[in-house]
Amino acid sequence: MSTQLEKLTTLLGHTGECWSLAWSPKPCNQQAQYMLASTGDDTTIVWHCTNSKWDKFQVLENKQKRSIRTCAWHPEGMTLAAGGCGNTINLWKYDLGKNEFSGLSEIYHYEGQRIVSLSWNSDGNFLLGCTYGGYIVIIKEISEGYGIVCRVSLEYNTPLSCAIWYPSGKMFAVAGKNIETFEVTHNDQEVKASESIQYKSNLGFYHNGSISGVSFASDKRMVSAGCDSELKFWLSDSTKRKSRTDFSVMTNLNWHFVMAMKEHKMDISCIDWSRCHGTFGNLIASACEARTIILYMPEHNTTVCGSESYVAVGRKTQAHEASIKYLKWHCQDPYILASAGSDGLVNIWKVTGDPIIPASSSRKGKRKSTHVGFVST
């Protein structure tokens, strides 16, 4: 039996395109099995699943009545952030007594700077925001609430598609024309470029166009997706040093190109690598404008640079009625996947069946990759 995606349910609620979604790492409602937030039109909808039945928990409205493009849960599951076409990032906190989310903070950013991604670090100390026009912002809880403690322009790398923390929360990556990694300095108010993955044409592994997404399985495993319809897999070699802060900051970071895959026929719109290890390993999901979701898994379980490869094990065509905008694996269940689309729908999927892994793709003529050694930046 091949690996398949079985649709569990479809969530109806957005009147326009659904741009993003996020699973709650710890459902604040004790009766809920799962909690999920989705963004679209000018609202953020919080959904909950009880006894395998999905319902709306609460609709959070944007006062500016502008399209909401992204959302992110705090690791403790009580605080939710959302942002989009307005110049505001909104934060809500769950009120246990009222059993609802209440407005916590409104954080104003530059006018006309559309927020395209939000990401909390693993400790919940920082909220990372990224704008299409080339700004990244670091938001932190301060005495009078949440506020921006750092704002940096990366206009040379526009358009930006996302900014995401490493799983350890020590560094973050920003994707645009290329991928750059950053660390937060000791005073929490400055960001400095530490390393950069430079896509150089003579090495033969650059994305031909802008990068649409980046995802991590761990601090040493990364996958990038491009508008060239390709996935690029990477491993890193890093050492650690003790900084003057609570961070153990990674230094001397080198990203090692593993392989490229081109399973989609159109631009890849989103990518996510599950951090939950199941029977199939850590699954990867990608989606394209043609409404197709493809599942991948590691072919070899090894951490040696250059010796592992990846293979496509499942495909779901016509997964939505329009283009797919976002994918996200569940935080604890390695077989549950959610997708958001331009049709305004959120689909919840379950991985079923057994992976059929073809004969080793590492043999000559089979593997779609080029070994290029290390990229030192």
C-alpha cells in the first residue's frame, strides 16, 4: 500500500483566501484534542477539535479590516499573534475565566509593509516578524506589554517570503532571493548577520528565482523551496561557543548541499518538515500552485553529510479547489497535516498506508543531486 493523504475534515469559515495556519503546541482549552488558528480575509479563526469534531472556537477580528496573512502560537499555547496587510501585528491571550481570547497588544510597524510571516522562538522570548518589502522585526515582552526591540532592513534580499527560527531558538533564517541566518546579540536589541547561504551559479545548486519557503527538521537539517519548482536539502556542520548571554550561539556554520528534487510541475508555494518522528521518519510536505501536495521522507537514516537522500513517497492531486497557500504538520502527531488554500478552506489530512521506497536513488543516473562540498560564508 502506498503512502496516502486521507482527508479528515474541511473547515469552512473564511470568506476570502486562507493564507496561513498554525497548530497550537498546547491547547489552552482542556477539553480540546487539537487547536488550530487560520488566517484569511480580515480575521483570524481559532478552531478546536473535541471528540474528533471540529468547530469554531473564536473569531478574532482585525480592527483595520485588512487581509491577515500569517499567525503564530506562543510555545505555551496561551498567546496568539497575527499580522498581514495592515501595519499592525496583533496579539491575543487566552483568558481562562472567560474561556476566550482577549486583545493583548497592538504593535505598529511601517505603513505599507505587509507582514508575510511570524515565528516564536522555542523559549517564547522573541516573536520574529518578516515583511514582503524587506524588513525583519524582533518583538519582545517589555514592562508595558509587547514591543519592537529591533527593526532591520534587508531590502537587498527582497521580496522576502519568510523568517523562521531554528528549532533550538538560537538563530533564525530569512528567505528571499537567498537565505541568510542571523543571531540576536547580547543586548537583545541588535541583530547581526552571522552566516549566509550564497546561491552561486557556478556551484549549480541555486534556486532559479526567489525562495518561497524554508523549513527545519533540526538545527542541522534544512529544506528550501523555490519558485523554480525545486526542493533543496541541506545539512549543516556547526560548532558552539558560550556567549555572554543565555544563548549558546552557533558559530562557524557551514551548510552542505545534499540533493535537489523536482517533483512538482509548477512553482512550490509552501514547504514544511515535521519535527515529530513517526514510523515513516520525519515527513516533509510540499504544495504547489497546481493544488498538489507531495510527501517525502529520508531514504537513509544517517547524519553524515552527503550520505543521506530523500524520496517522494506520496502525492495528493486536487487537494484544494484553488492554489494551496500553506502547509503545517501537527506539533505532536506525526501523521496529521493541515493545508490552507485560495479557496478559503482549511483541510485536515491524515497520513495512511506504508511508504513505498523505490530502488536506491543514489545509483548513477537516478539521484537528482550534485555534490558540491561545503559553502563557507
